[in-house]
Amino acid sequence: QVQLVESGGGLVQPGGSLRLSCAASGFTFGAYALSWYRQAPGKERELVATITNAGGSTNYADSVKGRFTISRDNAKNTMYLHMDSLKPEDTAVYYCSVYKGRRSWGQGTQATVSS
């Protein structure tokens, strides 16, 4: 079955950077588009970024455009989210996700931006 495991979250000061990773298994990784979502306390889960199966096309939420970069390494079955110029409002649990008949989620990784 689909398994997604996020890592790389932590506490960072405003203006800092984090790189999140998502290790995937249980499906043909290179055949599917992948996404990062996030959920802040008291808010709904929102789409952050999406990357196509070969990595040739990406899309971002307006709130992170120019600051976040989504990428993937199909040889390693891993997706990444590089987050720069972090703001307190980026504090959330970040989830990787794939749609394979139904949407699957990892367990999430907490990113906290605070001084």
C-alpha cells in the first residue's frame, strides 16, 4: 500500500530556511504527480505546491510563490520542499500527498517559525 513519510521539520527563526523530505513507497513513484499540503492550527488543510510525475512542471500557492521550491528525485522515490524566507504564518504541519485512485497522506512534519 501507499506509504509516505515526511521529515525535516523543526523550529526556525523568521527569515530562515528548512528543507522537508517525503520518502514514498508502495506505488510507482515516477508515474504520479505529488503535492505538499499544510495545516495550521485552527485552519483547514491547504495546498502548498504540486509537481508533475517527471518534475517538469510545478505549481505553488500564491502565499509561498518565490519562497518555496518543490522538487523530486525519482531515483530515490523522494520529494522535497525547500522553504526559504520563512514567516511565522508558515507555521503548520506539512503533509506530502499522492492521488492514486484516492488521496493518500503521510503523517506530517511540524514546521514552526518563531523568534
